[in-house]
Amino acid sequence: MTELFDVLGEHDWRVAATATGLLAEFNDAGVLTSSDIHVATRLGALGGEHDERVLLAVALAVRAVRRGSVCLDLAGVRAIAPDLGWPDEWPLEQSPLVSAGVLRWELDLLYLDRYHRLETQVHDDLAARLALAPPPTDEARLTRALLRVRAGHFSAEQEAAVAAAVRRRTTILTGGPGTGKTTTVARLLSLLADQAGRRLSIALAAPTGKAATRLQEAVTTELDTVARTWPEVADLVGRPIGLTLHRLLGWRPDNATRFRHDRSNRLKYDVVVVDESSMVELTMMGRLLEALRPDSRLVLVGDPRQLTSVGAGAVLSDLVAGYDGRADSPVAALTENFRSEEDIKALAAALRDGDADEVLAVLRTPSDQVSFVEAADADAIEQVLKPDSLAAARAIRRAALDEDPERALAELDRYRLLCAHREGPSGVRRWNHLVERWLAEDPDVDPYGPWGGQWYVGRPLLVTSNDYALDVYNGETGVVVRRGDRSRAFVGGSERLKEFAPGRLDAVETMHAMTIHKSQGSQADRVTVLLPDEGSRLLTRELFYTAVTRARRHVRVVGTEAAVRAAVETHAQRATGLRRRLAGAETAG
């Protein structure tokens, strides 16, 4: 596994033709790209910095952010390429860039100013929330209400988490799949409304449209369970709507990183629940915290062992680690797993522990829930994946031809092929193309007929960016469905099915296969995980764990033992200072 790139030739866009000295050496070695070098040299020219060691540090900091870190840890940077001529010292304290505040050198970490301000803002806003007086709690009323929300599966661990959350303004609820996070959230909302004695304004939010829809559906189902023994709760809580974080904060067409809601225009909600918080990058967490009313409740829900955000930061895992051991910690961890799929649970547990031998043992033990196909040859893998992928595509197409969008979307969630990469032999693009080719080879399918073409009936869709004009959001899924003599695109949302002329949808891609990153916030009955070769830099324990935990009933892993071991033994690490800031913070009274 490597963090470097191979230079493909003199015209490779990653090669900086004008680089000299250390910058050129590290560029030629595949450590720095031309964009890293351009930012460093431009900042150096503007700030009067000419020391090539400092410029190298700046370029490495840009690289770190590009790869998901918030800052650069110079203490461990030699591990990237040990054989290069690394400087013996980094004269940062004397740099005019540090004096001017363009760079920040703090906690033995090097920050670009923007990310230092974001990290300190997130820390300070969280500290301010914890320093507030706790919300008033009617303990007798809480005791009575706890007895009323025990309908269904509600463990002592979940009850303790809910009771603690009622007494806090900020709660971080963590747990793996099947630990009942949504069950706990639904009970918490019931108790908070009961404490208030009125219907609260509640927002259910998530980073993607699919995750927001799933959260709303799950909370609604659990609230219905509570209402069987506590009918009044239906009126107290209502039916909260699932929103993407972008939609919650109010998208602005003039600014990609700012929203309508901020410190001068706070969110109206009494309670804000954010699911899949591991996907929330540092910038978005900062915007959320500054938009919350000080007296509002914030509930962050997620699994810190899943993949971190696409953007910079590892906020959820930083919060869990940073608050560990603090008396005022707002973290409530759920550990008891209620799912019946014991073998999937065992596989997830082995991945969490980082035990490659145990992971392989679980994979190789005959089971109705877990299977492992050891294959490396492209043709062999194709033969393994074809039957299930083609059967799933046919089932979606039958429902779409029957003019049944609900059934088509349900079929879409029965089976999912997950890939680490977008491109290459194990990438999403190739497998989407193969499934479409197999469909076109069906004798009863006319790819050039009225239901063929680009927007063929049965084409599964994945929305890849927010479109506020159409009210469709990143991560939502859809299907092209026959409607009379026309084809229509149906996209599943949190409130309703949305119908469009296919040509109106711009930011969508075919979803016979999807990346593991895109799968976060969704689940399927059966999941096939196609591992890349062991040299892939994307292959990490977090990636593997995220893929495995998308399965409700069965997960099949296709790849080699070497790829499995590489994934389990590679722990994704991002350089941040947030957990250290939290761990070193003064304990609030």
C-alpha cells in the first residue's frame, strides 16, 4: 500500500515543471503534486518566505488537507517516503508566514489558517455548550416516562443513555450496527417532548439524502411502537421530517461553504438530531454548531469506526476520543447488538478489533450470512458477480416496466454491489457498464426500443449532488420507470416519491454498483463487497467495516486473502488537533 503516485510521463498534470530544490525532489518522488507546489510557492511569494524547508512544509500541509487531514504532523511525516532527503529541522517559528497568521504552528502541528480557525471554532462552540447550565429536568416525570417508553426492545443500556441525554444539551450517541441507535433516538424525542409538555420543533438531519430518508423512516417506525403503550406521544412528537445538512442550514447559491443560518440567523429547532455523524466533515460541523441556538438540544449519532468524511477531519472519532475520561463527557456508547445475524456481527467485531486472522476465520466458516469468494482473476470475478448482479437488475426492470416505482425502489435495496474504487478493473464504472451489457444481451430486451437508450426503463439512479431547484439531494436513489407511453424518473425522498422527466436530472449516475463511500447511510438485504488488490491506498479497516455493515442479512466478500489482510491491518489516520484540544480542556462545572 502506498501514499505515493507514479509519474506517468513529462505531461503528467501532477508534475510541476518549474519546481526546484526540495519541492522538485518530492514532486519527482510522487509525494507532492503540482497543485501542492503551486499553493506553497504562491504563499511563499506573497508572504516573503524563501526557505525551501518551510515551502516544503507548506506543500505537505496542503497535501495533508487534500488527503483528509486538518493539519500536518511533522513528527511522523518521514514515514511517507523514508529514503528522501528530509530536512533535519523545520524553521517554522521564524517564518514570516507564521508571523502573518497564514500558517499556524500549534500543538506541534502545522495548520493552514482556515483549518486552524475551523478546528478552534468547533472546540470552542462545543466547550461553550457544555459550560451552559443543564436544562431543567423534572425527575419524577422522567421516571414515569421511562416506564412508558419500554415498549419493544429497549435495554437498560439504552435507557441509561436516554436518561443522561435528557439532562444534557449535547449528546453524542455512538454504536455499531444493530445496537439500537434509532430506537434510542425515538425514545429520547418522546421524553424531551414530555418534559417540555408541548410539541417540540425537531429536525432529523444527515449528510446525504438517503441517510436522511432512512433516519426519518426508522424514527417514525419506532415512534409508532412507543405510541402503542403511550398514545399521547404521537401528538407530542409529531412526524419530524428528514433533511440533509445542507437543506437544514439553508443553501446559498453565492457561497459553497456558507449558509443562510449562522450566528446571526439561528436555526429555529428545539432539537437537532444528526445521524451518520462520522460522515460530517470539519467545515460542516463548524457551520452546524454556529447555527444552533445555545438552548437547543444537539444529538450527534454515528459509528466512529466507519469511514470518515470525504472532506477534511475525523470529527466524530475525535469527539469520542477527546471526551474519553472526562467527567463532563457527553458521549453515550451503545454496545449491545440486537440483530439476529450472528455471523455478520462476528465479522464486524473482528474488524473492529483489527484481527485479520479472526476476520478470515469468520469469512471461511460456512454460513448463511457471510461468505468469501477468493478470486483475483478478472474473468473469474466476473463469473462470480454476474448471476446476482443480473438478477437484481432484471428484478428492478420488471417492476419498472410494470409501472410500479415503489416496488422498483424496494428491489434496489434488496441487493447491492459495493466497490472501493470508481475506476479500474474493480471500479464502479466498469461494473455498471458490465451489468448494462448483460441486460442488453437478454433476448427479451431491445436496447434500441422505446424503453432503451440512456434513460432505459429500470435504470437505477444515484443522485451525486444537491439540486435545490428540483428538491433532490446527494445520496438519494431512484429508478427510471415506465408511465404509460413515457419514461419517468422517480427519486425516493424523506417526504414523498419525486417524479421527473429523466432529462431534467443532471447530477445522477447509474447505480448497478456503487462505491463504499457512497453507500454510507444506506443498507441492503444482501451485499457483495468487491475488494481491490492489496496495493490500493483506499483499502483500510474503516472501508471494509463500512462495507460489511451495510448488509442486513448476507454479506459476500470477493477478493484475495492478501487484500483482506491489507484492509484489516491498515488503520486510516487523519492528523487533527481536535481530540487533543478536547482532552486538554478544562472540565466544565
